[in-house]
Amino acid sequence: MAAKRTSRRQFLKTAAAGAALLPLPAIAQGAGGRVVVVGGGFGGASCARFIKRIDPRITVTLVEANPTFIACPFSNGVIAGLRDLKAQEFGYDKLAADPVVLQLSPGTAIDPQGRTVTLGNGTRLPYDRLVLSPGIDIRWDGLPGYTEAAAERMPHAWKAGEQTLLLRRQLEAMEDGGTVVMSAPANPFRCPPGPYERASLIAYYLKTKKPKSKLIILDAKDAFSKQRLFQNAWKALYPNLEWVSLSSGGKVTSVDVAAMTLVTDFGRHKADVANVIPPQKAARIAELAGVADRTGWCPIDPATFESKLQPNVHVVGDASIAGAMPKSAFSANAQAKVCAAAVAKLLAGGSPDEPKLINTCYSLVAPDYGISIVGVYRPADGQIKEVEGSTGVSALDAPSSTRALEATFANDWFKTITNEVFG
């Protein structure tokens, strides 16, 4: 078991560095051009930096509305009182070392025909290639009764920041013996295992701070990522956690904010604290650019991440329809590297290589209890598909020492990826 774990860890470290999976283009004489990247998260910041590293002659501008990025991975630990929000915050000072031009202003309009991006401060940026990594927006019309105002009483906390702290304060203020009700949406949405990690860590908080309380998860699905691993852990650690599947009436059909109630076809669930994770879509700028389809997400070429709806525009990260790849920080980072290589090669007049991509996802069930899943992907039949036999998950019967080791790996992964992207 130890030998297998060491090998897997080394594989993930190599993949995270991108050394084995990133196809580097040959730089043509006179290559260059202008690339604008919109969105400074794991996908956008990574793509901007890697384009510049691949070909320093390309002018790369990163457009980001906020001077501080707040990471979603590990933000569930903030909700459970296990870490401070400051540990999730990262700046863009290091981008100048590559060097990438930083524009701290929101993108407000995109002209795909004229190849320009207009910023909130009035600046117009011309581009030869545009990369969008805008993340997600909440579909405020996706769940009756759930509005922006409702989120102030029933926080979604699916964008890290003030919503994260709001949910934490509500849990802290709840009396022991209260009921926390969560809702998990149907696929697709950002971070498929995220609701179940959050449920685990909230259950840990309740167990250690408010043991008379209970947690109910109302789910619009019958199956979810790492399900057996989570449920085995819940059975052993959190007897006051109840998961209600779609087939058992778990799909939330509306919310009654005034009554602090989540409504399903089978009944009403009164909550002292309600965490509503609603349906999602690509962020608004994707719609403005004309790269989002009727699903609200962005179809892309699986080899280059170029939009299938607008030429010379690429989409990476949560906003994209990336086939079998989940919407995760690791996926966004991996996609960004492939996209960066493709953009550099296209600007140099070459043809991009066929990539392979990897995703790994760690989840914490408790501070010293980690589980994970890993997969390898490649373009096939116009989509990104999982390489057969590449999926690996934590063993169901692993001892506590292995779970603790995976928790350590999770922390190491977060430090590694944030240092690569922002450090």
C-alpha cells in the first residue's frame, strides 16, 4: 500500500507541474501577438503566465475586477471554523515577474468581430486571441424563491468571500440542537464533490461544538462524486447527518425565505441555518462574448479550448463544457496550460498538439481525514473523454493513517497550486 501511495503522489506532483502533460510549441521566427485573458482565477492567471513563459514575445494582458482572489478550494474549512479567510486570499503582484500586464477593471463588453475587450474604466484592449476564464454565476431564475436578497438569509457560499463568512456566522449563532439544511443542485455545477465535503466539515463542526444539532442534505441527484467514500465516513463519524437523494424526494423545488424552509415534492424542511447551493451557469461575460450556448455553459474544441461559437476566443475552467472533466481548480489549471500552448502555437502559425489532461480532487471529511479521486483525459470524438482505466480513488477500507496522509496531501496540493498560479 505504501509503495502504491508514493507512486501515485509522485505522479500527481509531476502532473501538477505540467512537465509531462504540457505540449510546448516550437517558437517560430517573428512570433508574437496580443492575448487578452479575462478572469484571474486558477484558469485565467495560469493561462496568462504560461503563455508568457512559452513565448515571451506575446503581449499578455490579464483582466480581473478584483485586486485579491479568494480561492474556493479549502473555503469549506473556513465555514467550519478550521481556517481563516485570509488563508484563501491571493494577490497578483508576482504576475509582473513573467511579465503579464494586469488590468484591474471588470470586462464589460467584448466585440468578437473587432477583437476588442472593453473594460469598466473605458479602456479598450485589442487582441489576436482572447481567453475567457470567468468562472460561474448563480442562476437566480433557477430555483423559485431564491434571489440575491434570499442569499443574505440562505447563503449559497459557492463564491468564496463574504458569503463564506456569512454561513460561518450563522452556524456559530445557531443554538445547540438546531437543524442545518443544505441543498445540492443537479449537474453540472462547480466542484461536484464540494457540497459533500462541506456537509462533512459542517457535521464535524456540529459534532465538536453543537452535538445536539443535525444536518440534512437535500439532493437533486441519486449519485455523486466519491459517494461510497463519503457515505462510509458519514456512517462512522456523523450519525446526525442525513442525505436525502432525488429518488427519496431530495430535490428542492422552491424556497420560502421568510419561513426559512426548503420545499420538495415530498415535504417542507424547516431550517435554523440553510445553505442553498443553486443552479449555476458561466459568468455573464461569456454570454456577452457570445460563447455560451442555451445551457448557459460554453462549448469548446477539446484540443485547443477555442470556442465552438466564436473564432479566436478560448474558454477554460468552470465556464467551459469540458466533457468528462469536472469543474475544479485542478481542471482549470490543467486546461489553462493546454490552452496556453495552443494559443502560442496558433499565433506562431503552427498546429497545436493533441493534449492529455489530468484532474485530481481531494476532499476533507474531517481535518485529519482526506479522500481523493484522479483521472486522465484526452480529446476523442469532438469531446474531452476520460482515458479508459485512468480513474483512481481512495480505497474504501484504508486505515486512519492513510486518511490522515491524504489530508496532508490535500493541504500540500493547495499550497503547490496556489504558489504556481499566484506565487
